[in-house]
Amino acid sequence: MVVRSKMSVSNPINGKIMKVEFIVSDMTCGHCVQSITEAVQACEPDAGVVAVTATHRVTVEPVRNPAAIEAAIRDAGYSPVLA
């Protein structure tokens, strides 16, 4: 399953768009994807999230604070590891 959320890139940081990728081995279904997407967008409202359950990969772009994204995924009950 691949889920893509909307992405708004109206305000790039220093002319660059930062991207972060996590492996979330306990993301196994559509509900997991939805929970992670909602958690990420709660702390980075303009971020686009691509989550692929087959590879357990979550990509977030643009990101201002990767540590906050990781914490948000953890707070949602998952175990992200930087890819």
C-alpha cells in the first residue's frame, strides 16, 4: 500500500527543501499509515508524507525539524529509524 498526502512547498528553507526518510518496521497496514501521516502533519502541517507499507518506508518533505518528526511518529506508537 502506498499513500501520498498533499504537499505544499510555498516556503522552502534557505532555498532548499529538506527531506527525511524513516524505516518504520511496525507500520504494516493502512491504519498505521493514516496514524503516522496524521502525527507527522500535526507537527509539520505543510509536509508531504509518502508511506509504503511493503518497504516500511516513510518519506517526509519538506521538513524543518527531523527530530520532531521522529518524536511524533514515536508518540503515535511506532518505532522509526532513520533510513
